[in-house]
Amino acid sequence: MTEDRTGRELTPRSSEPEGVIAPREPSLPAASTTDDRFTAGEQMHTVGLTEERAAQIVRQSSNAKMIAFLAVLIFVVFIPLYWLYDIGLPVLGIQPRLEKEANEQYVTDVGRGYALFLANCARCHGNNGEGGIGPPLNDPMKLFNAVTQSGLPGPGHLNADYIRAVLTEGGRYVCGDPNSVMPAWLEPKGPLNYREIEEIIKYILASTDTEIVYQPAHVEGGGTIPPPVTIEGWRDPAFTPAPGATPVPDCWRGAPTGGTTATPAPISSPGTVDSPRVVEVEGAAIPQWVDPLSDQQLTALSVVQGETVEFRIINDTTTPHNFHIGGASELSTAPEQNDLPGVDTFTNGTQTFTYTFETVPDQPQFACTVPGHYLTMNGSLQVVTVGGQPQGSPAASAAPGSPAASAAPGSPAASAAPETSPAPAATP
């Protein structure tokens, strides 16, 4: 078998010595029998590791080992220290990091809850949860077992689940009364979001071991910001009910607050149109009437039929009050704005009005008709004769040592001495 050959690639040129293969292209250099591509110079076969280079290699190796050693040392020492910092070491008084941060956040939430409570809840439940229009919240019986040792809602009356349900649905959740004056607070039914509701709950259930420093960011009306105050929680973890203690009722209907009450003084000089008798009545921040002279709760006033009385209604608080006279049935159902004799709702001031008792309605009362105030702000008007005896009863002298006997003649009907026994306590 033969191949087509031109002979050019195998035939040496006449001008070249025998044994040299002619290049395929004239422009290419001639091939050499000695190929320098596969040879190296003498310098390539000489070992060039000087003493300086050897020392440098040793130093680099030592530095690398030191860096590796330090990295291992940091890992071995830092990780256990951070682990102890994270989980805490009670023996040395080191609190776990997460627990410390949780406690700091809890105190912050309680402080915010207190501010929200003052702004939204205190007008009915009192600044310290002592109650008023609404039931008291700082009652140790209500807070007993409200929180378990692990911090979860307990079986007590004011546990977190119960408070959350009341704030979500309003007062109707408590007694099933659709006309309850307590509204729903959680949005969209109310003005507060979920986080604000939780902060209020944390404040109500804060233990006496919790202390917060509170200072308002601003004062209504642009006044001077007061100095900070220290606030403590209400719930006493060490509280234990007395044997046979009455359980907290599931439903609170409201009742006048407990404590001593003022006894009406006798009337020695009934008022006239030209010279009315002055009676001062004060509305407190916790909705109740108070005698300005004795600072005791006022539940009754004495009047003489036909006399003229100038009522001075004092309200030095931001809690709105009004004052009206009428029968018990009409006052208990009257709206805030009504046509009954008296003064309209006001705050921070004194209002006066003059009234002549020409006719006296059945079960005469004086009361505040602001929604929710009537239960704790109604008092009876006792129609008496001159000298203090009830009208229609036989004249009799007051018993020696009684408040009526010791009262100064001409003192206003609102002035009074405390009763010797306190009035019944309010139902929780």
C-alpha cells in the first residue's frame, strides 16, 4: 500500500548537509539535532538555600505555630467563659444573660403598663388600684394565686387570662351585663393594641418585689414635670388567705366604698331666700362625696322643708363630676345631661347653685349622674325640723355625747363627725 508523497518533506535540500530534514515552510527555522528545550543551564543544578533563607523559613514556621496555638487557646478559654456568662453562675452571683435581659425588659414593660394604667384605667379603678367606679384591683385576695411560680396564669381571680378577656370584651364579660360602664379596650373594639394590653396586665400582676421609677414625659396643660417616683407592684407572693376567708365573688356590681362616713349636723337656722344656708360638698378623685371639713365620705345631708340652700360643689380633681337633686328612681336612671336641679359636669373648680326645698320628692337624694358614678356618689336628703329631728317625729333631745349633741349650732349640714363604727366594706 502506498501513500501519495510529494517528496518535499523527506528530501533534503542540496544546500544542506545530509541528515537535516528540510522544514515544511521556508520561513521556519531549521531543526537542530541538539534541542535546548530539554536542557538546563548550570545554575539550575545549584542548590541556592542560604543561611538567611533558612532562618526566614524557620521564623515563618514558628509564627504559624504560634498563631495556631493562640487560636486554639482563645477557643478553649473564651468558649467556656462565654458559656458561663450565658447560663450564669449563681454561686458567684452571676445572673444568666438571657434572664437578666428578660428581667430588664419586664421592668420596662411594667413601667409602660403603669403609664397606660394611669391614662386609661385609674379614673375608674383609682391611681393605686383601690377602686372607685370600678372594683378594686389591688385586693390581695384577688391577686392570690393569680401567677404561678413559673410565671404562668394561675387559678386566682385576677389571673392574666381573666384580665385579658375583660379588657377584650369589656365589663359585660364579668357579669353578663350589656349596659356595663366598662368598655372594651383591645382594638378594634377599643383604643389599645395587643402590646399595650399585655403591658397593663404585667403592671396589675407585678409583685411587691418589682420596683419601677416613673416620671411622666409631659404634664397636661404644660406644667412643670414632677420628680420621678418609685412604684411597687401590688401582688404579695407571700400572702396567704386567713382560714375561712370569703372567696372573691365572680361578679362585682359596685357598692359604696368602706370607711367612716360623715353624720349630718343639726340645723339651728334654716336658710331663707335672702340668706340661704351654705352647704359645701366635695367630689373626690375616687368617685365619692366627701365632707370638706372632716374629709370623710358624705352619704347624707339634712334639710328643712321650705328652706333655701346654697350648694357649693367643690371638685379639685380631673375626674368629672356633676351634682343633681331628685328622687332616687330618677337619679339612678338619669343621663349625664339632664333637667334635674343642680350643676352640670365640670372639673378643677367650684360650682354653686341655690335651691329652695318647697316640695321634696320621694326618697330624695343628691347624686352625680356621670356614667358609672351614681353607685358610689349618691346620698340621701334627710328632711328634719329645726334642731335636727326628723320631720314628723316627736321632739327629743340628742343623747349626751352623740355627734348631734356636740355639733356647733349653725354649722352647715355637710359638716359632721365620724360615726363610731365604720360603714360596711365594699363588696369586691
